[in-house]
Amino acid sequence: MSTIDPTVQVVRAEIQGDGQGPAPFPDIVAGALRLIRTRQGLTQTAASKRPGAPDFRTLSHWETRRKLPSLRILANYLRALGLDFSAFQEALDQIAGVDSAEAALTSRLVELEGLQPRITELERRVSELERPDGES
């Protein structure tokens, strides 16, 4: 098992409160937003001065769970930090305690399981083609 980034530990501790059950989704989003900003070495004030970033008050509201950004505004903010949604997803996974590699494998497994009916049909057709003429 890999060690957890100390910044992730701090943010998780702040959002988990009493530690009973998983953190609510807005808390995870707020934690992920704070994590990606602090990993860039930025304060809220410095981040808000980036072209395309929201103002300080909006960032504060996001990071304190008072408000959630729309996807369009979030995309603009990520671009202002030189990031994209994959960085945000990684931060979400880390704050939520999801192993990114495990999440990727699970996603791929679900995708492959969806192919099973097609594979079964192709195997049936191949077996029909392999039978000598006249056999059913």
C-alpha cells in the first residue's frame, strides 16, 4: 500500500468531521478543489488573480462547501491553474480515498463485461462456420 500525501491527509481530516461514514459529495468536491489549488502552491488570493479564475470570494465559497461550481466555470478554473478534469478526478479520488489505479481497472472491467454478449454471439457464429456442411 502506498503512503498518503500529507496534504491529502489534512484535507480528508477537515472534511470527515466526526469520521462516521463517507464524507458527503460537496465536502469531497470542496476538498478536491482545495487540494489542487494547494498543490499548485497557490493561496486563494493568488489563484483568484489567474486569468479565467473566479474571484477570491467564489473560491472561498467553493472550498468551504457553501457553493459548488458549474462544470463550465470549473473547467475555466482548472485551465487557469494549467490543469484539466483528469487532475480534478484524481484529486476527487484521493480525497474520497479511492485508489485511482483500482478505479481505472474497475471502469475497464465494466466496459469489458459489456462486451460479453457480443463475444458470445461471435463465438456462436464461428462455431457454426467451423461445422462441416450438413451438420446442425
